[in-house]
Amino acid sequence: MEWITDPDIWIAFFTLCALEIVLGIDNIIFISILTSRLPEKQQAKGRRIGLALAMFTRIALLLSLAWMMKLTAPILVVGSHEISGRDLILLFGGLFLMYKSVKEIHEKVEEAGQPVEKVRKAKFSAIILQIILVDIVFSLDSVITAVGMVDEIGVMVAAVVASVGVMMVAAEPISRFVNQHPAVKVLALAFLIMIGVALIGEGLGFHIPKGYIYFSMAFSVGVEFINIRLKNRSKATR
């Protein structure tokens, strides 16, 4: 029980929690967008299952650190570039994010103006399968960050459980906000395309600093919040 009085462990725990939450925001957005295609009664259930699967995926990867380390070993060489298992996951994950985001934007445009009852709904099992694939991609990045920061596996697991708990609380208001504002939904999908490009670049050996991505996302969200505020004020004055 010495860890209770160890300040270094608590600092590592809270720092890792904050990073896990930041890295999990895009996961929440994507889960919210995917579950929005379910019937309304199943959406909350889909989000809960999706986030629970995200937590179990992260913990499973953390507990298989030996396998995780082997993922960074080269398995094939293309030209002068060595490609590892982690690179392949990032490449296919990035392509999947880009494909799914472009498809969602296309469907959003095609279904614009249609009655809600005519909008095509997805099957629950198909959405859960897509969430599992997305969870694996986002969990890999999250776990590698955790392994690089903390040595204690117990601290990593505790931080993952705590961060997913926070995300479960935040998922409902985030999902409601994204669904109520179509422009925000398209903006979120554009972010996911950008993240997909970053994952592909990282899989090919081109490191894109996360700070640039998060700054552009924060700036775009700030501009969109101003637009929403102005629209609300104009409606109030009419």
C-alpha cells in the first residue's frame, strides 16, 4: 500500500488520465456519429457498449505488453522503409477512418432535408463491429502513449478505467450536441479525415506533431461556436 503515499504515482496517474481523455475525445465523437445512425432507443446503449469495449480493448492491450513490443519490430520492407505490425494497423485504421468519414459526409448530404423516418437506419450489430475496429485503432495510440509514460501496469489500468468513466459521462452531452448541430457533425467528420491522414502518415514513417492537429481542431471548434452563438442571438432578436 506504499503507492498511496507516493506522489510520483499520483502525478503519473492524473497526467495519464488527462492524456487518455484527450486521446479519447475523437473516439467519443466517432462513436457518437456511428450510433446516431441507430434507432433512437438504441443510441445510448450503443454508446455505452462502444465505450465499454474501448476500455476493455485498452486494458487487454496493456496486459499484453510483450505482444505490443513485437508490433514495433519490422515485418516487411518496402523500398528503404521498414513496416511493422503497428504501422500496418495505423495504415489500415487511417484508411478505414477516412473511408467511413467520407461515407458519412456523403450520406449526410444525400439525406439532408429528408424526414427523420425516411433516413436509413443501421443494424446494431454492424455499428458495434465498426466501433470495435475504431476502438482497436485509437486504443493502440493510447496504449503506446501510456507505456511510454508510466512503468507501473496498475497505474496504466487505473488511468484507463478512470478516463473511460469520464468519457461515459461526457458521451451523452457530446452526442446530443453533435446531433443537434449538423455543421458540427460535418466538422467532426472532417477532423476524423484529418486524423486518418495523420495515422496513414505515421504508418508510413512521417510523424505529424499532435499539437498541430489539436490546435487546428480547437480553432475550428472555436469558430463554429461563435457561428452558433451568432445564430442563436439572431433568432432571439426576431
